[in-house]
Amino acid sequence: MNRYRTILKEAIAEQIIDKSKFIAHVKPVETKEEADAFISEVRVKHKDATHNVPAMVIGEKFQIQWASDDGEPQGTSGAPMVQMLVKENITNIAVVVTRYFGGIKLGTGGLVRAYTSSAKLGVLAAGICQVKEMAVLSLKIDYTHLSKIQNVSERENFEILEIIYEDMVTLKVTTEIENVANIKTLFSDISTGGFEIISESVELVKVAE
């Protein structure tokens, strides 16, 4: 079950518009405190910039929407970035677009386009994903079965999240909730019954689009 849309990782993207450099910094966040810390970090790193325009959208229903224009004309930078994120159904994200002024004024419309396009470049660089409710299983198998399980993972609609090599191999795998029974049967067939389920749960997992 899809819960919400967000980004996979922290990223940076740059573009030059009429001699002004725009640097988009984006990061996935879970709380306003995380977003505030990230925004402060970028502001310190680029304290010599003309503007550091922040925005955040947090919550499955976009409960927190906040932005500042940081000295740009009101409504030309921070708010349009929030509007773009909500329109794209992207949440749990903090964005700071840093601007180094190049001497040419962009006008109201130009500023809106520059900040929203910069934020979008940052989002694309970070990678958009769905956060879904997925089944997560930890299983123990013999080393002799590992390569076959790795080979069939994509075809059988499960992903190996982690492999721990000890006396036996411990695999952490994720799959659609409705596919759990099939995965158990598959592991049983490959290992001729010689596997052990350590844990089984339903978790929120990021799945790239």
C-alpha cells in the first residue's frame, strides 16, 4: 500500500540563470526539527550567498508547509517551492535554494521560475520514491543457496535489503504484503526446507519510481 511520495537521498543541483548561480540543496526529513537543522547547516555553509531560501513539506497529508523568501520579494521564492512540492505530491523534504546574485534582476516571474526549477532539479537529483507498507522478513539459509536466491529476486518480486555472513547467511528481504506466502514457498523450494524465519513485520519502505 502506497503511503506517500518523497525523495531517496540528500542531493545538490546547480544551474546558472542570467549570471546568477542557483544551488538547490534537498534532504529527506521526518520532522520539523530535522528540517530546521538542515536549513541552518546550509545557511552556515553558504553564509556569503545573496539569499538562502528555505522550504519544507512534512507529513503524509502535508501537515507542515513552511517557507521563507529570505530577502527576495515576497511570494517569489519560498512559497512557490512549497506549492511545487505539494503539486508533485512530495513530502518529508527540506529544500534550501542558495542564490549568488549575478547582477541581472530576474523580475517577479523570473524569480518564481528560477527557484521552482532549481528546487525541481534538486528533487530529481535526489530521486523520487514511493514510501509503501511492505513485508520485511529476516531469514537464515545455507551459503549454498545464496546465489540462486539472489538470481531469482527480481523475477520473484522481492528485494534483498541486507546480507549478514555468519555460520549461516542471514537475509533481510522485503516484498509486497500479498506476496509473502509465495516468498516463503520459494525459499522452502530452493533450500529444500532448510531455511529459518527469524522475524516478520510490516514496515514503511522506500521504493524508487
